[in-house]
Amino acid sequence: VNCTSLLAVYFPNSRLRIGDGAFHRCHSLISAELPPTVQAHDGAFERCRTLELRQPQVEYIQRSRESIRYLQVRNDGLLIHKICCDPNTTLDQLLSTTMSNNNNINHALQQRDELGMTALHLLCLNPKATPE
């Protein structure tokens, strides 16, 4: 191709193949976003000196993993919060924990996690919690 003015290329999220030499020597090309459904031949961007290839789906997955990790540890140190989040928690477990912490139950129920949620908020959001 040997183009001189193309700066960026964005491909749709559809099955697409980019052939060998498709952007050969596009020296002005600085950015190409390739969704995971796009397959590029090894030589498709050959000699594009300033090119930065980006794969948005890979970046999204990395951010998702970090978010999941955060959600897994955000209630560390907040026992009642952990119990209220756990979909396998029974009413007996919840009562047992609150009774054993009777001295601090009011304080524990008023504590907020980093997202500003109390244990009651989490219990209400728990899909397996029943109105019992």
C-alpha cells in the first residue's frame, strides 16, 4: 500500500481477515485497533514504524480481572458484610454470627465498606436471601 497520510484504523467487531501486506509501509499509521474477531496476517502491518496495535477486548478482560479481585477482598475485616454477601449463608449462620458479636452488633451493622454499603445493603442485594 505504501500510504503516507493514514493515521489510524479501526475495525468493526466482525469476522474479518487482514491480508499479508495490507498496510505495508504505511509510515504515517500510528494506531490500529483490532477486536478479537479480526485476524491479521503476520505481514499485514509490516514496516509500519510508528504503529501501536491495540486489542480492546484484552484490555477489558484485564480490567475485569482487577475488578473481580477488588470485589473479592473489599469486605476483608467486615465479618457481617462477608456473611451477608455469601449466597450460601443460611439464616442460622447469620443469627449465630450476630449473637456471638452481640456487644458490637450495632457497630458492625453500621459499618460501611469501601463502596459505602452496610451489611443490610448487601443482604438485600443477595439473590438467595429470603424475606424470612
